[in-house]
Amino acid sequence: MTPDSLFEKISRTTDETEFYTPMPAGYRKGRTRYVVVCGTVISGLGKGIFSSSLAKLLKDKGLKVAPIKMEGYLNIDSGTLNPYRHGEVFVLDDGMETDMDLGTYERMLDQDVGAANFTTNGQILSSVLKKEREGGYLGRDVQVIPHVVGEVKLKLRELAVKSEADVVFIEIGGTVGDYENMFYLEACRQLAFEEGENSVCFVALTYVVEPQILGEQKSKAAQLGIKRLMEVGIQPHIIACRAGHPVNDKVRQKIAMYTNVPMKRVLSMHDLDSIYLVPDALRDAGIDREVLTVLDLHDRVDQPNEDREREKWRGFVGRIGKCNKDVTIAVTGKYTSLRDAYASIIKACEHAGVLMGVNVNLRWLDTPNVDANNVAQRLRDVHGVIVPGGFGVRGTEGKIDCIRHCRTQGVPFLGICLGFQMAVIEFARNVVGLKQANSTEFDPKCVEPVIDILPEQKMIEGLGGNMRLGGKDVEIRPGTLAAKLFGEATLTRLRFRHRYEVDPKYVSRLEEHGLIFSGKHPTQPIMQVLELDTGTHPFFVGTQAHPEMTSRPLKGQPFFLGLVKAAVDYAAKRLPTTSSSGSASVRPNATAR
Ligand code: GLN
């Protein structure tokens, strides 16, 4: 049977075949090609960074790209995952709560993604079980092969139809050999067979070890890792070797020889100073062109587009590490032991810093140790403070002390989500005089619940007690600092993930005392941005949203740009500026996820 006749036969679900390949309506075979990226040897190699960088190179060439991250866990989404274990929960515009890698795709591609770009074992198995209950399998016993695998292929082809992409980038979570991603690999193997020659490009990320005791790079672990992939019937087309240092030719040769992959398709992907240098490194290694060759896509390239996009990107990366000013911004956070929990904030600060020519050092501050007596000392040499999002009461009183210090001492401040709510509580307590102001999240019986879950809003949102999630419009009040930051726009869109909000019945009292709600929901009484008059404070801004999630390398997020600029001005007034010890530059290492 030729792949074509097989394709015809299996695209109809009948009981005369052992195959199960449901096709979404409107699917055109050959229109969309696929790049499958999987990891071998160890996890945490930066598959998302690699895959998004490669996707960016193809997008720059004028091709339409759509990424999908396939997670091995059984959770339906990332909403319930502990950021300690899994990094931050990244919220998409359509409200899907995903893995932080989706943030990497949005930033690298400067492209919003949605629920169709993310799946988990939980999602796949749920739809199979739902179909089974609905009698969708024509009396067949439902099996991992063909049904679960068929569901994975359906999901991939649905994304191809929906996105109309030239290339779908499939990132398979975990490492080859993990039980939980085996059916993803089998699905991709079948996909390649069904779609035929030049349709699917398999890329294996591997790891070249360099044991200190030997002082040289060894290829065996990488060879064995790739062999594991070949055992499941997948011959990689391209091998990317992660390593601390550039991978030498001898090692590349060995890997090439033992995996049947030509040398020019075995590339060194060693650590770089910034993940934003990865696209150019891949391009210099010629990997973008190799992918086009494997997928027979050279004729879809728009060269002038690539030249333009490359120029813009180079303008950004050319400034990385060349900043001549330093500011230190404190981030008060509960997850200070795991920086992945704040990945988007780190990125947003990096973007703002690079775009403004400032090296932004972040100082992590765990607030349970902060109180009214030591706050001035703890924030002594910082030029700005971010109070980020979070859940639960731990450290909240220390955050309030930090906010009070910023408000009274003119230190630039940005409150994000929980940080916005804390700023409202601080203002209510210390300016309005509502000493018992609090959030019902921390004190369900509190006397002055300035932050609360509001029954009428529960009805409006129709979400019950659940979170308010995803992109929402924000109406900006003209003449405010927010309006200035957003270039006098009266409407913007930000990402949200919260359950509590400002109780509207306190709004007028807060405003009478000088708190300005400069961003609101266009039709509902939901306060989304607050600020103090710039006549009284240089930069005091809070937002119920997560602005860090919409910052992009070439388009810094206005609140972060504003904070960094205010921090520079603040530092200039307190010469000489020193970047203090204990701070970490936000310039990330390419090994970071
Ligand atoms: N815990 C707060 C709420 O649920 C803030 C959430 C957040 O910071 N993401 O509203």
C-alpha cells in the first residue's frame, strides 16, 4: 500500500481497518509541514528555546508557523501546578493556563498563541474517554494504539487547519524513553509515515557531557540517547548538541557517524549569554536552511522579509550586554528559591533594560523577613521595587511594609496582581485610615474587605468562584501616567489570572484620598490599574493584570519600561550608582528553560 492510498483509507473511521486516523474538516495533506523536537539524555535542555528560535527563523523567512507544546503530565492544564516544581503558570489570551515554555514561544515569535497550541496527556485521554462514552469508536475496544495515538495526530492536524501554518512546531515534553511521552513519539512517527516524504523533520536535542575529571567532551551519552529515539522508529534529521562549551568536531563526527546524520546537520548548541542569541547561532550553523531542505520548502521563502526581520532582531540583540547604566530592582517574592516561578518578570525586565540601554539587576527579597523596622535597611540601595503576583497570606505583611516604604520615600514601585491588591490595602490602612483593611483571601472575616470576591461579579463573569483568566480589555483614563505610558491610548489589553479584586464600594473613598484608578474594565466595575499622581510620587503603579506576560523583546511592556526609566532617574539622583552585591543580572543564560 502506498502512503497515499493508505492515507485515503485511514482518514475515514471504519470498522474494517485497524488504523484510526480521524481527519479534521478542511485538512489538506501536504499543505502544512511539521518539525518535531524531542529531548534525549536529560530534560531541561531548553527544547522550548531551541524550537522557538528555529520557528522564529522560519517565520522571519515569511513562513507561517504554529508551535504546540505536548506535555506528558495528566493535569488538564498547568493551573494547578506548583510554580516551585514547574515554573510559572503562563496564561494565554484565551485563558488557557499553560507551561512557561508557551511564554518563550510568544516572546520569541512575537505571536499570541492559544489553547490549540498546548496539550497534555490529561487533555488527550479526556477526549478519548469522552468519545468512548459517546459511542464514537464503533464498538471497538479502545486502545492506546490506534485510538490515543489517533487523537494526538488529530490534535496536530487540527492545529494545522486552524493556524493555516506552513510549519507546525511540535515540542514533546520530557525525554525520549519516558513512559508518559511514548505515545506522542509514536503519533509523530505515524504522522511522518502518513504525510509522506518531506513532511516531517525530526530534531533531537541531546547533551554532550564534559566530566570535570576527564576535562574533555564525551559523546557516548548523546549516542545512546539518539539510539533510544531510533529504537522507536524515528530517524532524526537534525541533532542539536547542548553543551557547556562549543562541541568539538571529533565529538560531532562521532555522533554523526553513529546516528546516520550528516555532520552539517549535527550542530553545537552550547551555552550563550542570552537566549536571544540562539536564533542567530542556529542560522550561522545553517540549520534553518537544512530544515527547509528536509521539508522541501525553499520556494516559500520571502527573502526581503527575512532581511527586514533580521535587521530588527539584530538591533535588539546587538544591545544585549552593552548597557552602560545599572539599576537594581528588588522583587519581593515567595518563590525566591526558584527563579523559574518568575520567568516572565525576569524577561520583561530584560526587555525593558535592553531597549533602554540599562543593565537591570534583580534583587530577590523574601518578605516574611521584612517588617516596618528593617524595611528601609532592606531596600537601602535599590532603585525600584516590584511586588509580583502570588497566592496565600505568607509574606503579605512584609510586602505591605515594602509598598509603604516605596510610597512614602518616592521609590519607583510596580505592583503586579497580588502586588496591586497589596498596594490598595496599604493605601486603605495608612492613608484612608481603615486600619483593618485586608483581603478576604487572607482574612475571610475581615472588617474592611477592600479586596474581596464579589458576588455580583461572579454572576457577571459567570465563573463561579473560579479565576478570572486570560486577555481582557482595559480602559485607560486620559491624562494619567498610565495613559502616558501607553502612548495616550484609551484602550489596551492585558492578561489576567486572579480571583479577588477591589470591592467597588471602597473605590470613591480611596480616590478621594488620592489613589487614582487609571485603568478599569470598559463595562464592569473592575479596577485594573492604579497609580499615584506624578506630582506626589515619580512612579507608583499597580495593575491587577500580569503585564509581564505580554512583554516582547522588540516591544517592551509599558509598565516595565516606565519602571526602569523611573529607576534610572531615581538612581541618578542618588549618585554614585552601584550595582550591589547579592543582585543578579537579568541577562539569562541559554541553559535556563
Ligand atoms: N491571590 C490573588 C487573587 O487570587 C492574586 C493572584 C495573583 O497574583 N495572580 O486574586
